[in-house]
Amino acid sequence: MSYANVPGLLALIGQVPTPAAAAAATPAVPQPFSIIEVVTSAGPVVTFVMLLLGLFSVTSWAIIFLKGMMLRKAQKEGEIFLKLFWESRQLEEIYRGARDLTLTPLAEIYKAGYRELERFRHGHRGDDAVTMGGGETKGPVVKREAARDNVVRALRRTMTSEMTRLERATPFLATCGSSSPFIGLFGTVWGIMISFHEIGAQGSASLDVVAPGISEALVATAIGLFAAIPAVIAYNHFSNKIRILESEMEAFSADFLNIVERHIL
């Protein structure tokens, strides 16, 4: 072999990559993102924040599901009751038909007013002064006014209790929607603090040092938003439906009281 070819052979040998160089040149395969892995590998504070936000999210979704079903059934039963109320000619018939309608507040208001009215009529049975048409003496007028006041109080008391029932658990949605982003922000700030601490401890700002803490921080923010957004939307939706039901209760109470005053008291 001629020594004149040695430089060419050396050049070819130099172009052959070593195993270390070949490994360095091979692009890294991206690992799939796993939220469970991020939560389990996070620090205790960030893990607590994530678990708390997860609990908020699960609870809010349960409330959304149950409250949505309850309001839909209440609206459907309300339509059934109003049809019964305006088509029937006897208060007792309406009362019997409303016994099975337990979710609509309109039926509960009617039953409370009817029971109060029956209590007054049974207490004054045989008293000609309180029959329909009344009389001209002062006593019957006072008794009719007292009966009217009792019916009004019964209607208002039932409206208050029904509003309390309709609004039950909705304040949690408002609390979840307003506080979850800030709880997630706390986890974000804590994760960034840990990242800077690692930079100072290792004297390096490489991705291997910074990325884990930043990832934990961003995941905490994402979970906070995931818990807050549905809660806020559901709270506004339910509040609107409850306001509509409240208006229907007020209108029905006025109609019922008007019928009682004209035909009974």
C-alpha cells in the first residue's frame, strides 16, 4: 500500500462517528405527557394544591349534575301544576293533584296556602259571619282580614323555604369559581420558587433543573382553571333559572291570593 493514500484513509476514519457522538446526534424521543406523573412527582405543597383543586372539581361537577336534574324536574312539574290549577274548579281537587308534585315550588306554595285556608275555615265552621258573601258587622271583616294575613304569611314563609331549597349548594359553585384560580396561582408561585431554589443550589439554569418545577407550576394553574370555569358557568346558569322560578312564585302567589279574596274570604 502506498504511503500516499494514508492521509485519505485517516480522513475517512475521522468521518466515522464514534458511539458517543452517534448517541449525542440521535434526537431524543419526546415522552408522552402524563398528568398523574406530574402530580405524583410534584412536591408536597403543589401536590396538596392539585388534590384540593381536584376535589373542588369533582364536587362542583356533582352539584352541577344533581342541581341541573332538580331544576329541570321542577320546571316540568311546575308546568303540570299550572295546567292543573287553571283547569280545576275546586281547591281540594287541586290540592289532591299537587300532593305528588314535590319538586315544583308552585305546588308547595299552593299546599301551604290551602292548608292555612282550611285551618281557618274549620276553625270557624258554623259561623255564618265568615261564609262566602260575609256580613256587614265588624267581626266578620276582622276575621276575614286575619285569615287573609295568615294565608299571606304562609305563602311568604313557603316562598322563603323554597328559595333556600333551590339555592342549596349553589354558593359552593361561586366559591369554587372565584377561589380555584387563586389556589392554582399559589401552586404556580410555589413551583417557580422551587425552580429558582434548585437553580441556586446547583448553579445551573439548564432545562433539567428548571423544567420540573415550571411544569408543576403550570399544571397547578391549569387544574385551577379547569375547576373554576365550569363552576362559574353553571352558577350563572342556575342563578338565572332560580330567578325565573322566583318570579313565577311571586306571580302565582298573587294570583292565588286574588282568587281566595274574591271567592272565599
